[in-house]
Amino acid sequence: MPLDPQAQVVIDMIESMGVGDLTPETDPDEIRALMNAAVLPSGIELASVTDREIPGPGGPIPVRVYRPEGDAPKPVVVYYHGGGWVLGSLDTHDGTCRRLADGADAVVVSVDYRMGPEDRFPAAVDDSYAALRWVAEHAAELGGDPDRLVVAGDSAGGNLAAVVALRAREGGPAFRRDLLRGDSGRGKNAYRADQTGVSGQLPRLRVGEEDGGFIGGALRHDADDAARELARGCNDPGRGAGRQA
């Protein structure tokens, strides 16, 4: 069976980066550096993009805060990047977060949680939940509306968004939506979580060579469609995924 043309785009990109066979001896920092170096500028300008650190259970957690134009309080999206809990960074998903902030007119907080193999489970989960709690408490400071809080992520980050959504049900922050996104261009859709579970297919991901997204833009999330879904969810007066305020 021939390789799907969309998958071939990703394979060609990896080969062009000089990534050899991955073995147990492969240094993850080497792969991370290659991925960060391959990131292409998104070209999307926002009112501000700020790097900062917030308190975490294992030390400070780096985050990047994206704010679009306008002074009115905006929805707040806590975003967890994909990468198999080993790869990915604030930089690899900079284009995706810019598209979400611009398209949904929302403040986006991208979380650089701890990853393996250096930091094993549950480090990523603990950092992700700590970040959600911090953002919920400081939403107004960030220019956001604490009553319109969303958690979102792709691939491994989608898993983390689902986990913190479940944890938040037990006395955690209240939020409107949980946007979970898969990592394949075919057969895997993203889903929206509601109060009782996971429901509602969202747009599939799309592979292309445009700017932004995971691994330097070779795998481009259809963040424009996701932004529209986030905008609808943030303004839905119905029940959200997390504990109700």
C-alpha cells in the first residue's frame, strides 16, 4: 500500500531535518533542537506575545501568553502542545496559538509542561493542572474573562486537556469547553468534551506546507476552524466541561 501523500509531507520534512533512526540512545534534546530550528514564522501579529513563568509543583512552568487587539475582557484558552509527552515546545506550536488567539479573539496561554524521559508521569499532568488553576485565578490580570475559560490541546496535549478536565470536576476551576485534537489527517477527529463526557466531532486536521503548527509547519493544524469552534464554545451560555461556578 502506498504511503498517503499527506503523511509523505511529514516524512519528507523529517528527512530534510537530518533526523536519523530513533533508538533508546537518541538524545531527545537533539530532536527538540531540530524541531525548534525548523519552525517557520506564522506572520500573524497580535497586540502582545509575552513569555513568563508561573509557579508549578516541580518548579517554575514556562508559559507564553498571546493577546489579540482590544481592551474588552476576552475568553481565555489554556493550550497544551502535542509531541508524545517527549517533544514539542512553546516554539513548535507558536503558529497554532497565534491562529487560535487571532481567530477566536481570545487570550491564549501556551503551557510548556515537563516532559519525559527526564520527568516521568505524572509530571506533565501535574504541571498542566497547576497551569489551569493559575490561569483561572489570574485571568483578569491577563486581560481575560474568568467566566469564559477553555482548555485545549493537540495529540498528547489533547490528552492532557482531557485529564485536567476530569480533575477539574472535583472542586477545580470552572470552564466552558475542552477542545481535544488528534494527530492524524485521516480517521482521527477532534472532539469537544461536555459535562458528561466527550461529544461532538470537530474539524479534522489538515497536512500542508503553510506556516505555523507542529514541527515547523509541515503538519498544520486547521486552527482557523478550531478558533471558530472555540469562539462558539466560549460564548455558549450552556453548561461547560468543568465544574460549574
